[in-house]
Amino acid sequence: MSWNWIILIFFHGTLAAKSKKLITRSNLYLIYEKYILAKMDAVIGNQFGHYENNTEYSDFYRELIVVRQSEKPISEKESEINKFERYNKRRLDLEEQMESRVSYINNEMLSVPRGHHCMKFYLHQKVALETAYTKKNEYKQYVVHKNKNRCPFKYNSSDNNEEIYSYNKKKFIIEQIDAQMRSEIGHYKNNREYYEYFSDLIIEKETGLSISRQVYAIKKFQKYNRQRLDLEEQMEDRVSDIKFEIESLPKTHKCMRFYLKQVLILERSYTKKNVAKEEVLKENSIPCPFLSNSNNQDQNSENNHNATATLRRFRL
């Protein structure tokens, strides 16, 4: 065998070995890529905890989907899923702490006398925790830390005598509160100010610290609600008047745009604070300034027409 053949066989073996290594690496990469993509699909398809209406979670989740569907390298996809899992693990851990604390508070409230200060203390903690389920992780951490303490006031079964009122009077006050809570009239939905007054009613009903405070909460709510409904009625009347006025106007009339703008502002203000309602009502109760000019022009035109007709008759 010549040296040329020996050298050729040697190079052939070397190339075959290198090719085998490349194929092995390629196969390993494909397996790894499938693993990462499958992991991303599993995370995307399985959502846990209080993720609905959680803006921070939605941002991480949406970014994960975008990267999964992109042509980015597998290393970037792996980095993205690691980032999401770190965030999500922290989120679920905080939510578990919050749920555990709420469960403890619920059990604790069962042994707290109805009129005791600790009832309101724990109720505030519970509301703070439950409304933070869908907040950012940083805020969750703050809420967990702030609401981890026990009630500082002592209590026992004898504390039921702390505030003694007749049963019938208590029942009457609670019935009044319930009646106010059921009176969902007007544009109360999405009205933040309404729900602030409404929440005060709920808290006073649940805590039952004193009847005088419950009566005050009812009167405060009634005063606000009467003003709210009165303002909304005035706004609705103004909108009706404007729409009636619009029906008699030509579509090209300058007042058409003026009145449509008023209607839009009024209808968008139904759920605003009472102070804002008053201001909007005041600003949008003004009649169209172009309407008087138009009427004057029409009147002048009619007067000119009558004068011309009289002159013609006189000449005849």
C-alpha cells in the first residue's frame, strides 16, 4: 500500500470523526431547543394564583408569549422563561402568605366580640390584603409586612358588654344600613366617590363599634346620595333639553356642534364626584350663543320681507 493511500485513509477517518461530533452536537441542540420550547408552552398554558386583572403579571406573560413566537435564539428564550419563573414564583409565594394571613384573620374574628376594637382592626387588615392580590409584587410585600401584626387591644368573652344597646335598636339600625346598601339608584356604577361612602357603611355594619357611629354613617351616606341623585337628575334634564333643541336645528347649524359637545361632557360626568358634577352642570347649562344671532337674522330677514311687500303695495 502506497503512502498516498495511507494518508487518504487517515484523512477520511479524521473527517468522519469530526462529522460525527457535529451531528451529535446538532442533535443535542435540537433536543435542548425542544425542551425549552415545551417548557415555555407548559408555562404559558398553565396559569395559577390571582393572575387575572394583574397588570404586572400580564406584562411578563405577554412578553413570554412574544419571545416564544419570535425567531430569537434559544438562549434568549431560555433567559426569558427564567425571568418569568423568578417573577411568578415570587408572586405565588406572596399570594400564599396573604391567603394564609387572611385565613388566620377570619378565624381570629370569630372569637372577637362584635363591638370590640379588634374587629375593625382585623377587618381593615383583611380588606387591605384581599385588595392587594392582583397588585405588583413589591406592593404585595409591603402589604404583607404591614398587616402581619396581631390586634394590640386585649379582649375576652366579657368584652361583649363593652357597649350594651337594646337588641331592637341595633336591629333597626342594621336594617336601615341594609336598605341604603340595596338602594342602587342612578349612575352609581364606576362611581369611585359613591363606593367610598358605600364602603364606610359596610365597615360600620360589620364592625358594629357603636350605634352612634352607624347612625352617623347612614346620615352621611344619605346626604351625599341625595345630592348625587339630584345632580344626576339635573344633568339628565339638561341632556333631554339639549336633544330637544337639536331636533329643531339644521345639521349644518353652528349650535349643533356646541350642543353635542355639551351632551358628551354631561354624559361622561354622571360618575364623577358631586363637586365635579356641579361644575359641569354650571358650565353646560349655557344656551348656544349662535342661536340668538340666527334668530335675529331670521327676524331681520322677515322684517325686510314685510317692508318690501308694503312698499310694493304702496307703489301699486
